[in-house]
Amino acid sequence: MDPRPVPHPTLFRLGLVGLGLIQVTDGLYALISPRGFYDDFPLGRGWVEAIPGYNPHLVTDVGALFLATGALMLMAALWLERRLVLAALVTWLLFAVPHTAYHLGNLDVYDTADQVGNAVTLSLTVLVPVVLLGLLVRRPR
């Protein structure tokens, strides 16, 4: 076990909880109301619907993935054990990087406000864990 504590514990908790709660919320939405998630996510904007077609199996699978990654982030925030935090951040990025890349490459289906909203929110889902990962693996001086 790596005996070094997680640096900046408050920052790590905030980042992990923020990512985890968003993911759990979105995951529950997709699992409870796949059609509603497809038609209205986020907040009535229809970002998922803009890239057709609707597939309830796919939406519920994505909801389960969101719920699982959100739970992992929340457990990492709770326990703040270095190896668990590392595993959670790497797992998150394995999902978030291709997800973000796909959507950044397909912004043409949205109006300007939704293009900006997609680009900013998705970029943050990569930037926040990359910063935390950098802080975690940096060697103390």
C-alpha cells in the first residue's frame, strides 16, 4: 500500500464528489427514464436527441455506466485512499476522453449556445480529473 496521503484532501474531495454526483444524477435519470433522458438531457436542451437514434437498451446501459463511475468517484472521495483515487481517476478518464472527443467532433448538430455548453462541460470532465491526477502522481520535493 502507498503510505503517502492524498495531497490537498479538500480539493480532491470536492473534485471527486462533484464529478461523482453529476454522474450518479445523470445515471439515475437515464435508468429511470431512458426516453426522457434521450429527449430532454440536459434540462430540456435535447443534447442526446440531437444525435439520433433512440435505443432504450443503449440509454439504460449508459445510465448504468454513469451510475457505476459516479459511485466509484464518491467512494474514492469518501475513503481518499491514494490507490483508490488513482484507480477512480484513470477509470473516469478512460470513459471521459473518448466521450468528450466524440462530442467535440460532432458539435455541428447544435446551436451556438449548446455548442459552447457541450464544449465547456465536457472539457471540464477531462480537465478536472487530469489536474487531480497530475497532483496525485507528482513527486514531493
